[in-house]
Amino acid sequence: MVTNVLLCGVGGQGIITASKILSEAALMSGYAVKKSEVHGMSQRGGNVESHVRFSADSPVHAPTIPTGEACMLLAFETLEALRALPQTSPEALVLVDERRIVPMSVNTGLAQYPDDAMQRLEAGGRHVHVVPAFAIATDLGEYRAANVVMLGAASRHLGITSEVWQEAIKHSVRPRAVDSSLKAFEAGLAALAGA
Amino acid sequence: MPQRTLLSGNEAIARGAWEAGVRFGSGYPGTPSSEILPALTELGDAYTEWSVNEKCALEAAAGASLTGARCIVTMKHVGLNVAADPFFTLCYTGVNGGVVIVCADDPEMHSSQNEQDNRNYARAAKAPVLEPSDSQEARDYTALSFRLSEQFDVPFILRTTTRIAHSDTPVILGERDVPERDCEAVRDRQKYVMIPAYARKRRRAMHERTLALKAFAEETELNRTEPGDGKTGIIASGVAYQYAKEAAPGASFLKLGMTWPLPEAMIRRFAESVEKLYVIEELDPIITEQVLAMGLAVEPLPQTLQFGELSPTRVAAALQGEDPELSGDSLPPRPPTLCAGCPHRGVFVTLRKLKAYVTGDIGCYTLGTLPPLQALDTCLCMGGGVGQTHGILSACGKKDKEVAVIGDSTFVHSGITGLINIAYNGSPAVVCILDNGTTAMTGGQDHPGTGVTLSGRPGRRLDLPGICRAAGIPNVEVIDPRDLKQTEETLKAAMASDEPWVIIARCPCVLISRDRKPPYQVDQEACIRCGACLRIGCPAIAAEPTDDPRKPRPVIDRSMCVGCGLCAQVCPQDAIHVAEADGAED
């Protein structure tokens, strides 16, 4: 059984670091693991997607998730959550930061930001939870750690021990960001305690 | 279980090269190949460099190879076009130390101007191609290819694609093993001097070599069959193999690690062992056509499969003879944009105002073509815009609006020759070098204009104004593109002139300098909703809806604003100011 986690948002939100931490944690847990993302032009404020796939008992072949098979979506922006939704399974767990980053197509009047994004996210019957990762990280004094807040929120659904998460964070972020990242992870974990 | 390390394909290639005792690494940054040389530099022990361009990189490697050094040269797919001249003839001379050319194709054009399939070079140049399908194979094939390059006396192409280069998968590492070499350039004129008389002999030697490579392809473990149900047989390589394994786990597979030359006998045996034979490959039907030419029946696939990136889902559909169009959503697109505070923005805002016809180039600034800036009219290749503006002026005369824009790294890569052509042939071209002091699009690599080398050794910094003057350009001005008044005055003077001009718009890339000044905010009382600030295309300014849909309210996101102040310069009401330190959010 392969666990497929899709992370999405806007370039600059730390999605690539979050997927690195997650894939390292899966590796440290002894799982088969693959991660895939795109660098370069798409990072300049465009939408960013990272695929992380891992499994304890079967091989992982493709580095990208087959359409409709992501069992978890970690979305750092509301519109991007909506865009990625068709890639998730009908029972998927969707964690979304209800943040609104207006794309240039809206600024230039070529398109409108959907007002009903949250309703449309919930309409498909998936398990949707709002994780105000950016706000939580900002409260902690380091808005750049929103990516790790989101991982903390996701962590109780991923079957990876807290010791492994801590190791993976230490391995994946810059030394001076380790403490703030560990705090952000705990805050994320607490944020979704009820879900 | 042995220790596994999660590596990207690019890191794994660097590791494989390091373990094989590589002594020389060169290349030019290009997505998705850019991380290989920095990773190799980090591992140490080898000489590495960012070369001026891919041609320089390969020529230097050809020289280093003469001494017996193992050499790796990295580039994106289009980089091999630049290096094609030395490449083709290097396949005649062969090598002394093994030479591996990594070229990274970009199916889907995530960050490229075309989708060429570089396996096409193999047949044209008679160069063998290996295609890894994950990071472990990227490490293994790289290490092996140096030995094979020496055994068969030919440079090897290691062809990756975006989903190999930028996917992380576990790798079991090995130790570094440096072969003993004399470290002196070998002298063998009949082999290394390609005058016609000697080249004709080498052409025959190449043929013998290709026959030997074909025999090798039949027996190497790089190519393997994986038994399955015997009904569906799939020939695949690279990441397409992984997609096909996902889509048809029960099928029989012929997994090709070497895709030129092909193992013909092996393919025939495999075809006989299955009921239906499929070839799953990304981009051009190169293997397919060779298998068809063998007289074997291959199940036809939709031709649209040749466009873009494959996926497990697309391959599953293809095995049913389908390639459904993805139903596009109606959501607002989010294309990439110039960063908040990007120094290129001032130039494009001005070019738009002056209604310039802008021949563009390859780099972040190509984004100047998108709304709302829409101030870049062509993008062809590295250095192309400099040549194009010269062609426009030479064919039809000056209409006082033609401007070429080119980044600093791109100018050094391929713009200098075009500039000399302008001076020599005397067109009154205006070339604007967008000098942000880095190779920004690919992640901020140094180049001759920065004077810092890949290994961190200080290098000699190229004097950009000096080289333009030396090329014969009489008017060379350096401006600050964040000063809109100066930018407009200089561009106007240049565009009206009957002499060639170079304008160097110099201001560091915001991603490199991390120069954050206090953010700005909009005084909503003074703002008349004219939209001037929204039209500079800054991602830190959002258009918030108001009662009048034609007059949205501009709001500056303080976490994104770097305080460049360009929006304040275009505001006709002077309604944008530096935010109070603890002022209310606007």
C-alpha cells in the first residue's frame, strides 16, 4: 500500500523543503520512498506541486502520483488546493491553509479569484481541515516555518514516529532554523489535535 | 539493509562521477541539470567549473580527456545544441580519459523553450546513450559510463529527464576509486587532428565501434527482461519504465538502460515471447521506429503521446489506445512572475511605456512577455534577441522602437558574438543588458560577470561595459533600472540614435542580494483606484475587489514587499509610501 502525499501552493512557500522533510522521514522509517517536483521557472511565484510517495510493504515505481490517488493533500493556499483537488482520492484528507495569494491573472482582471473556494473544496466529500499554518508560524515569530506547521498537523496521519520527524527536520533545514522548525512542528501537531 | 541515502537524480549523477574518480567537471547551468556540478564540487577532489557556455565546457573536457582524466560535462537538452560542434567531432576522435555528457531533457517544457528529445543526437553523432530510471541507476550508470567511454573510445551521453533529475529516490553509495593515469596529454595526430585524410579513417573506425557497441548492448545488464503475463510486453526506458510498471504491473518488460544502439536480437526474442508489443517512451518515437524498422509489429499508440510529460495515468490510458485531453479547470491560472522587487521590472515598465518592439532572450526576464507587462516580443534561444534586433534593423531600417534585452549570464554565454556582429555590420541596435549579477533563473549561479568561480576561487571579473566598447559599440551607459526616470531618459536617447547602443541596467537580483528595505503601503484615502501600480505586475500587490469591478483596491502584502519603491514611482497620486514601522496593515 503506497501512501501518496501531494503538497501544493505558491513558489516561495517552502513546499520543496516540506516535501524533503517528509521524504527523509519516510526513508528513516525504513520505507520505500520517492519524491518529485519541478524547479526553475515555475518557482517564480507560479503554482508549485511536490509529490511524495512511500510504502512499508510494496515498491514505489513512478515518482509522481497517479491522478486521483493522492490520499493526503497539504495545501498552502486556497486556490491551489482547489486546483490540486482532482489529483486526490474521494476519501482524501485535505489540510488547507485558508490563505489567499492573488495570482497575476486576477490582478490583471483576466480572471476572478473564486469566492466559494472553501465550499467547493468541501463539496466533494473529502475530509477537509483548515490549518492556519501561516498565521501560526507568524505568531511564533517565523512566518517562513509555515511549511513545518503544516507537516506537524499532517503528522498524526502518516504513521511516522515523533523521533523520526525530529531527526528528519534536523537533517533537512538549515542549522539556525532547527529550533524554530521543531517549535513550528509541535504547534502544527497541536493545531489539528481535534481532527 | 545497507545504508540508503535519499538523493535527487542530479546528486546521484555527481556521486557516481565522484566514485568513478572523475577529475574534471564542466558545464553551464540549465534546468533540470543545474545541481550536478555544485554537488560534485561539494564532494571535492575534482576540478569543477561553470564554463562560459556548453561549447566551452565540452571543448575543455575534450582537452582534459587527452590527459587521461575522466570528465563529466553537464547541460540541459538545448545546451547540446550549443556544444554540438565539438560533440560531433569528438565522436570521431574518441577519448583518452572517459567523457560523459549529461544532457537533461525537459518533457512538458517546465522550464525550457522547446521539448527536443536529445536521444536524436545519438544516431546523428553515433554516440551511445544510457538512460537511468531512478537515482540509484543515475549513480550506477554514471559510474559505469566512464569505463565504457574508455572501453569503446567514445563520449557517452547520459540522458535524463526532469522527473529523473529532480526526483529523490534512495541510493546505496560506494567509495571513490581513481584510476591511475599519466596525467599528460596524449599525442596521436591521426586520431586527434581531424583533417579530412585522418577523419575519413576515423569515420571507418566509428563504424567498427558501433558494431562493437551493438554486440555489447545484447549482453550488458543495462538491458534486462522482466517476465510477466506474456500477453502484454512493454519496452521502456528512463522514467517511462517506472510509469509503465505502475500502469501495468503484471506485464512483461524489456527494460532498456542503453537506448542507442539497441539490442536487436534481444528485442526480437522479447517480441516473440509476448502477444502484444508496446513501446512506451517519452517525447519522440525513437525506439518505436527502430523496432518497426526491424519488421516487428508494435501496437500503435496515440500520436499525442509524443507531446509533454508522461504519467502513470497517461500510460495506463495509452495501453488502452487512448490519450484523453485533460479537462482544463476554470480556475484562475497562476503563471510564474517576476519576483517582488525584481530589478528587471523597471526596464519592462519603461519599454511598455515607450511601445518598444523587444527581442528577448532566455532567462527570468522572458516573463516580461506575460500580462500585465507584455513588453517582450520574441524569445528564440540563448543570445537570440541580439541577433534578431540586428536582423530587423538590417532588413527594414530603424523605426525608433527596436530594443534587445538579454541577461548578464546569457550575454556572456551567447550575446557577445551577436554584439560584435552589430558593431561590425553597423546596425543602430539598442541592446539592454539586464545585469542582475547572477544566473538567476537556474538558481543563482556565478558567471564571468560576477568574477566568482564555482569552486569559490576568485576569478577575473568580466568588465561588461569594457567588452561592449571593445566590440565597437560607441555608446555604453550603465543605469539603475529601479530609477524609472533615468531608465526612460536613457532608453529614449538610445532608441532615437542612429548609432549602436548598449545600456547596462545594473541592479542585483533580489533573490541573491536579499536586500529588503521597509515595505510600502497604499494610502487608501489618497488612492484613486487608477490601477497604475497593479500594471507593474508586482506579486506583492493584490487587487482586492471593491463595489466597482473595474476599480479594484491595491493592497501591498508586507511579507512579500521588499521595498523597491517602483510602485510609488508610478503612482500619479503619490499615494504609496514606506509603511510605518508598526503601522496598521493596509
